[in-house]
Amino acid sequence: MTHTQFKITGMHCASCAVNIESELGKQPGVKSANVNYALASAAVEHEEHVHETDLHTVVKNMGYSVAASQDDHAHHSHDAAAGRRAGFSLALAIPAVILAMMGILPWAQAILSTIVVLGPGMEFHRMTFQQLKRGRANMDTLITMGTLVALAFSWWQFSVGGALYFETAALITGFILLGRYFEARAKGKASEAISKLMELGAKMAHKVVAADTQDVPVESLKIGDRVLVKPGEKIPLDGKIISGESSVDESMLTGESMPIGKRPGDSVFGATVNQQGVLTIAITAISGNTVLAQIVRLVEQAQQQKAPIQKLVDRISGIFVPVVIGIAGITFVIWYMITGDVSTSLIPAVAVLVIACPCALGLATPTAILVGTGRGAREGILIKSGEALERNRHLDVVLFDKTGTLTEGRPVVTDMEVSPLGKGGARGVLELIASLESSSEHPLAQAVVRYAKDQGVILKPASNVQSVTGKGIEGIVEGKKVAIGSPDFLSHIVSIDTKRNQIELWQSQAKTVIVAAVDGEMLGILAIADAPKPQAKESIAELRRMGLDVVMVTGDNRKTAEVIARGLGIEQVEADVLPGTKLEVVKAWQAKGKRVAFVGDGINDAPALTQADLGIAMGTGTDVAIEAGQIVLVGGGPEKVVAGIKLAAATYRGIKQNLFWAFFYNVIAIPLAALGLLNPLIASAAMAFSSVSVVLNSLRIKRAKI
């Protein structure tokens, strides 16, 4: 199967999108078609023998156009043209209204209104006749019927000396064109996230060639190329640092404002900003495969896909226009039966035609998703689909996999106490310990080495190093015999009685304790633990304030797990859980009738993430495009989980508000128009701005507190 996506111009309402989607879906070899009115785009899954040009032809035969360009300039040009048509229409329609109010120059009213309806308004009529040829109707059909009926009736009345409604036809056209212009502008603001993300990438790079550098386009770089990045410049593509140290602003990926320290061997990502030192980087991903590119693709896919609730709205939009035409016809007949006057009967029928608005229905869901996913992308919260928003509703419990989500996922030194015999104080002791530990690949040894380097300790060479598996390590550092290991191992070498109370205290806190000795004398003790992530405790508290239960899932034994959970403010623990049984834990909670969110790292937690009602995957570095989970968090810690749940809730709340007002508007407005309580001019203005109000409500999600 092949996936093809292209832009469509000329869609004026949700019915247009439904009609195009239906027609594309009927084509041989097409598996599925998805047309998004808010994005003005189609996404089609089809067999390889179906060419994209064939799909374009289907759209063009329906009277629409396929955009030759998808860049912002083309869209701005289209918006500007829409603004000019609206301005021209109103410039002629308003004088026609003034003349009608004054009751003078009916011939001038006729000429001005005819120019508006058959000039700028021709875009409605052209599309109407294209649709009629295929036996379909859309919003343009309603506008064409309303304006042409008013115009034709007025010309007939003009010839026989009756009431005129020229200004009605002209002003309806002008209002609707103005509304479409504002709608296009608002939709542009709602969908600007993708274009802003794409603009973040660097355009040129300093490629290292021999002993010199050459400025080359980023697209020309290949994997393995080396580039120089100066302070203040954007890193061109993903890579690894070969030389240099600096801090890098990764806020465009993670939403975190604090720069990240980088040194040789560390990964860096395209479009992030080097702040201080000069870096030499080896490229590890070509343009189009970077983390930024993955994020852009995820957001594009999320915005193109429809939420389940949108499918119901599409079905309603598909029958909306024929139903409205029927109501308008019935309105005319009933009024004519009551009054016997064509003029009196025509006005409420025209009002029904122009007040109806499937546009607002069509915009309600996609614009909220556009804004919500766009804001999330800026803050490192990737909502992968509209389905994720619905899955986020009515959660009861959040299950956190401990390692890598609540904790850093690697051991760190948390405490250190030095024996009075330790020469050189804490720094001297740490120098001896870390120098010996640097010969070991054990995770605890590496934690000590990292801690020492962070303290600025310079490591010394170690010799005669001997490792005792699972117990400790011995060797010579600067002529001193140094031994490091567990309390049980070292108790055979030195007396640890003076530190026993402290050792037992740290162990009761679920910390691993190592003891160090030099030349048979106690040197010091260190505590090592998988430290909680910053803000983990406050994030748990916030989730509980939101009414959610929080459970920690871990492979640790229950005693250790409960100590860690207690420190984080978590009361419920699933302990002794093997990696393969996390799925069963999720099922067990669901069997209790709970709606479960599972938070994991997205790699070994994939089954649990998929089974959960809402899977939240915490991506790091290059794994942001993981398949499991409906929400992916780039960087950060548990605070991102809180923000992700709140953003999804705010987005879905926006969808519900939009749909309520769109349905409420039509349910109230159409009967009022049919009863003759709405003048067609007021009706056209209300219809034009109902869509704008839906988009503006969606834009509020940008400022929602998360």
C-alpha cells in the first residue's frame, strides 16, 4: 500500500470534504480516503498501481483544484485574494443597501447587486453547478439558491413594479465572502504549528573538509560528515559530539527552557541551539530522518486523522444540505399557503438557506485538534491522534512504570560520608574511589565515576585491578591499596561498626551502599540509588488533586518498592513485576472497572501501553516516533504526564464546546428563519461568523493552563 497526501483548494464547507472523501473512496485500488476540511488536504491509502495524478483527476472532476504548492506564500496569496473579493463585494453591496433604505435609484441597486452576485459570487455558483452535475449538494448550493433566487425575483419585481431585494442578494454574498476570508485567516493561525516547526531547521552548515570548513546546504550532508557548530548557531542535523563542550538549548524539542550540558560522545539534535563552546559533530541522521522531522510527521499525521466523534459529524454534514433545501422548500410553501404572497413567502425561505451552516460543524473537531497538537508539539507533548483525546476522558488511575519514568533510570550517588582517616577530605577520598571504579563497567561503578567528574575530580591510573563479581573491586591507586565493595564484602577487610547505623539507615531508604578502604583502614561510604526525577513528587500530587489514583509498577521487591513509593507520595504499588507481565497488571486494573493510563518508556512497555485505555510513552532522544502509546512525551519527567493529560483534556473540551455551539446554532437559527423572525441579511452575517467563532474558540487552547 502507498500513502499519498495533497492539498485541495476550493472546499467551502464540511459537505465538500465529505463528498470528496466519498468519491475518492469509491475509486478502484483505493483502500481508504481521509479529507480534512480544516487542513484543506486529502490523505489516501491506495495500491501502488494507482497514481497520484489519478487521484488529482477525481478531485478536479468534482470542481475543486489540487494545490501545486504547499508553502505558506501560496496560502497567504490565496487568503489575500479572498480578502480582495470580500472587500470588492462589500464596496458595492453597502451602497446598494443605502440606496434601498432611501428608496431611490432602483436601477443602481440592480446593477451593483448583479455585479456582486455574478462577479465575486460566481465562485459559489460555479461550484454549485459542478456538484449538481454529479447529483451532489454542498454549502455553495445553499448560497447559490438563496442569492440567485433573491436576485432573479428582484429583477422580475423590477420589471412589474413590485418589492425589490437586490441589496439582500448583494449583502449576503459580501458577508459570506468576508466570513470565509476571516475563517481562512483563523484556520491559518490554527494550523501554523507545522510550518513553524519546519522553519526551525538550519539551512546551512559548516562542513569540515580536511583542515578547513565549507558552508554547504543542510540537505547535502550525509551520515558520517563532520560539521562545526559555533556558539549561537543551530545544530544542522542529529549527530554525536566528537570534540568540544557546550550547553545546548533543546526547548524546541522538549519544551524545557533549561539548557542541557553536552560533552564528547553525547547526542545532539537538529534545530537545537548551541549556546557556548564550539562543537564538532558527526552527522548520524540525514535531513528528513532527524528527530525534528519525526516530530513534524507525527503532528501531521495526528492533524490529518479524524477523531471518532468526527465520523458522526461527517455523516450529519453529508445529509445536512439536502435537509436544509427541503426545509427551505417547505417554508416557502407554508408561507405561501398562509399569505398567498410570493414576496412574503420568499424571504423566510431565503433566510433558511443562508442561515444553515455545516461549515461550523466541519471545523469543530479538526481545528481543536490542530491547535491542541500544535501547542503540544512546541512543548514536547505529541498527541498522535484524535482517538487519544477521547481515550483521555474519564481516566481513573495512572500506572507509572518506575524506571525511566518516575526515576532517572540509572544509578546516581545520593550520599557520601568520609572517615576521619580519609586523607585530603571528601575530594581526596572521592579521587581514590573513582580512580579505581573507572576500571569497572558495573553500573554502580559508573555512577561513582560520573559523580566524581561532576565534582571536577581528576582521575588517576589504577593498577593490579581485581574484580570480585557481585561483591567489589580491589587495586592500587598512587601506591595505595584500595578496596571497594558491599558492606558484607568489606567487613572482612576493615571494621565498619562506626558506620553501621548510617549504612542501615541508607539501606532502609532503598539505597545501595558501598564501602571503601585504603591500606586496611575505613575510607568512607557512599549511597547509590536510582534517583527520582525532578518534580516527580509534585507531579504525583497534582495527578491526585485531579482525582486520579496513582500506582507505581516496578520489578523491585515490595519492601524496596514501598520505600521509593512513599518518598514520592504514592500509596499503591505493584511490586515484583517482570517486564513481560506489565500487560497483565494493566488488564487486572481494567478488570476492576478502572479506565487506565499507563506511563512507560515506549520500548519494553509496548504491550502495556497498547492495552491501556491511554498509553503515554516517554520518548528520549531518537525514539520519539515509537508506535506504542497514543501520547508521546519528548524529554522531561512526570510533569509532562500531567501536562499531557491536561492538554488532551483541554483539546477534547474545545471539541465538545465547538460541537455544542455549532449544533445549537443550527437547531435555533433554522426554525427562527423559517418562522420569519430572521432577516436574510442578519442570517447571512450570523452564518458567516459562526465558523469564525468556532475557530476562535479552538485558538483558546493555545492559552489553556496545563
